[in-house]
Amino acid sequence: MHISRTSIDAHNETLYATHKRRFEYIASDIAHVEDIISRLIAFNVAIPSWALGTGGTRFGRFPGPGEPGSLEEKMEDVGLLHALNRSSGAISLHIPWDIPEDYTGIRAKAAELGLVFDAVNSNTFQDQKHQALSYKFGSLQHVDRAVRKQAIEHNIDVIRHGEALGSKALTVWLSDGSCFPGQLNFRRAFQHTLESLEEIYAALPGNWKMFVEYKAFEPNFYSMTVGDWGQSLLYTTKLGPKAYTLVDLGHHLPNANIEQIVALLLMERKLAGFHFNDSKYGDDDLTVGSIRPYQLFLIFNELVEGMDHWGMDHASSLGWMIDASHNVKDPLEDLLQSVEAIMIAYAQALLVDRKKLEEAQSANDVASAQEILQDAFRTDVRSIVAEARLRIGGALEPLHLFRKLEVRSALTNERGRFSVATGL
Ligand SMILES: [Mn+2]
């Protein structure tokens, strides 16, 4: 399946008059609209290879038709998203679900689709076939040095795969922890984990980063050994300048002030980047912006403020990735919606009048500060995001075009009804 330039142009042509009217109306009110557009054009969100198939829950999985059955097909799916929105030009691989065999072929395919390889992800949260030792009681934290060593070697192996593909970061998410009081000695678990991470860190190529992702609970329900941003920051500070703390929006306790966490991690120059998703209860992995769009905006508001404070490039200084899992929607439709929600929140954050906000903050003018933020959030920026997409060859309405071109049926015809994506 390939989406041609002609079909995108034809789609855009039918919608252009309406788009132009909407865009000009909003643009006439925003003095720096061109700056916003160029920033949106530069901004890309990586797609994780595991989000291209249905994820399932512990109660069951309902695979959809035409799921990508190989790494090459997963790349093709991301290529389709990128062709439609021009903002999904990176893929994040998960080892061992996506072990590349033909590096040259894979790299050539990525180049053909306009994709780069984002952070590579290791997996010591489940046992693989033919694995000598089990991770049932943890991996990098394990009481047995032999298990820790096996997990360290796996992570180093993941770095080698990533290096061969041009990745520049390793993301480590550990399910390590305990389910019952007394099960773990917290200090020893931390120290083992730190020592293990140090060995992996030592194997990082010079220009690589290590992202240490935290999660409050699940699959362990009493303690997690990298349970929150404070614990992650302890590890990454002790590890050194190439280690950063990764924020996954779904990995907090309910009602955590994620925007404040982001601001402080940026203050310390220790923010790695993001795993975007949305949730109502826990790590729900729902579509970005579907439940709490205002929170997403407030996070982007802090990101823009903090990155500008340090003079960081918005598009390239941090890692931007979606981390979600779809059970009822077509994964590709869901990802189009997620990327759109991210671009909208980013555009709204770029609208915030920072000078006025600072004045309001300095004067303790609480009502004005709130007005300034909500004024940006309540602005309908969808046509600005669409304009940015249009200028780089994307579709004005990616989801509509996806349906009109019957992409899923085409993929089903190519791959079959019962092709199941590797992964969870
Ligand atoms: Mn994540």
C-alpha cells in the first residue's frame, strides 16, 4: 500500500477553499503565526512499533485485520502515517519484538519511507523463549547476579541493534519491584539496579543517551524500583550526563501534577522526553488528548517555557514518542488522532503570551494568569496545524483521507485478515 502524491493533492484540493477561509480568519489574529507554522513543520513524533497492532488487555485480545506481521510491514504502516500527516517520520523499535535481520535492507526501506529510527527499547519485563533465567522476580534489581547479568547483556545487545540502524538512545523501562511488603530490601534493590544500569551506561556509544522511564505501579503492586520521577532522577543523576528521566504520561499516580514534574526535570536538564498517551484511571494507554486535553496543553506550556529558557531546539532536544495500545480502534486511525492532538497542544502552547504571563505572575494577578493560559487553550488552532501539514505535502484531513482511500482494506488484502502483529 502506497499513498500517492496525486491522491493527497486531490483530497487537499476539495477541502482547500474551506481550509483557506478558516486559516486566514485565525491567522489574522496571530502576529507570529508563521513562526508557529515553521515550528510545527519541524516537529515530529515517533511511532512505537508495538502500537501498530491491537494491544489487548489481560482479559483478551481482539486482533484487527491486516496487522503488520513483520518489522518491514510495521515500517510501511508508519510510512503511511507519515505520508498522511508528515509529522510521524520516526519509528521506535522494541527488542526482541522487532529484531532486525537485514540491517542494510531495513535502513534502505526507512530512507525510502522518509523515516529515522528513534530510541530503541529493551524488554526485561517478560521471559522470552529459550531464555536461560527468569525475570519473574525482577531483572536489573534481581537478588541473583546471574539474572542481572543476563538483563544487562540484553540491554547492551539492544544498543548494538540500535547502533546498526542509526538510533541515538536506549529507553529502559523496568517492571522490577515487589508485590508484597517484605519481599524486597528496597535499598539493595535500588543498588543492584543502579549497578546494572551503570554497566549498560558504560556500553553506550559516545553520542547516545539513556532514558530511564519510571512507572508508579503495575505489574508490581506494592513497590516499583523505578517508581516515580524522583527515583528515576536519582538513578540518572548518579549515572551521569548521558542519562535522562523519561516521562510517560500514564505512569503516574492519579492526579499527579505532571506539568510541574516536567518543569523541574527541565530545570535540572534531566528531561529525556515523552511517551504520550492519555488515561482516566491508570496506565490506560488511550489516545493522546482524548481524556485530558487541558493537561496535555499545560504540559506543553511548561515544555515550551522550559526549552526556551535554555535555548533548546523544540524538535530535536527531547525525545517525542507515542506510547499507547489500542483495543477497540484501528491502530492507524488512533495514531493519526494522537499525533493531531499533540500538534494541537503544541500549537496552543506556542500561542501563550509569555511576557504577559510573566507580568501577571510577578503581580500575583492570578485571574489574568489563568485567562492568558485559557485564552490560548480555547483558540481553535486546527487550521494552523492543517496549514503546516499542507505546506509539507501532508493531507488537510489525514483521518478522512485514510478512510476514503480504504487503507485498512488494502492492507487486509495484502496481508490477510488474520495477520497478527508481534508484540504484547
Ligand atoms: Mn512508556
